[in-house]
Amino acid sequence: MTTHVKPPHLESSAPAGTAPEPRDSKLINRIGRTYRFESAHHLPLLPDGHKCKNVHGHNYRVEVVMSGALDARGFVMDFAEIDAEILPLIRKVDHRLLNDVEGLENPTAEIIATWFLQRITGCESVRVYENDDCWAEVRIA
Ligand SMILES: [Zn+2]
């Protein structure tokens, strides 16, 4: 004889046919936005012969995650407010030699991600893609 046990994700303390009450947990909301820029760089700390020591370019993608409690509007942050903070930063790096930008003298993807994170209010994490396959991420510990 087989006994039927509900999988844990289907168990509920609510009577059959009623929706469970919303949980009273403390919630963290996260939102994200993606930006792109195109720039050249070289990595001066690499040994001679490493291809990334030569000046070359990337089509960078930057994914920014903001987190926090919801405000009176029901937002973590208005996407237009995020743009207002981040687009000036994008303008500083777009179509530039990144090594010439203050704070990006050794512009690895990790350092670029950190450069953005440290300049964006309320930012939880930043992920920088150098191409479709390679990324670096930094987050608030
Ligand atoms: Zn590169």
C-alpha cells in the first residue's frame, strides 16, 4: 500500500481551498538595470606578452542592482532616478581609454565594477561584462 505525502512546497497550514496568509517576514526588494558602453583599455600590471597588456576594446555591459525597503510610491528607487545617478558615470567611461579615467588606472573588470559601486547611492552590487562570456561582480559585504 502506498501512502501519499505532499511534497514540502505544497504543504500549507491553511485549510483546503483557502489562500494562505501573506508571510510576515522582513522583505528585501531588489531591482536591476543594465547599461552599456564601449571603451578601450590595457592592463599595465600584466606581464609582457599577455595579450591584455596591449590596448584593446570591449563592448561593456554593466548590471546594477539596487536594494532597500519600498518607499511611499512602492519603489526601491525610480528607474529614472537610477539613470540620473549612473548615466553621468557612463558618460565618463564611454568611448574613452579607461586607463585615463581617475580611479581606473588599472581597469580590470573587477576594478571597473568597484568604481561604479562606490559611486552609486543605495547600490547593492554591480556586474561588469567585458563580453558575453566573462564578467566580474562586486557586492556590498
Ligand atoms: Zn580587456
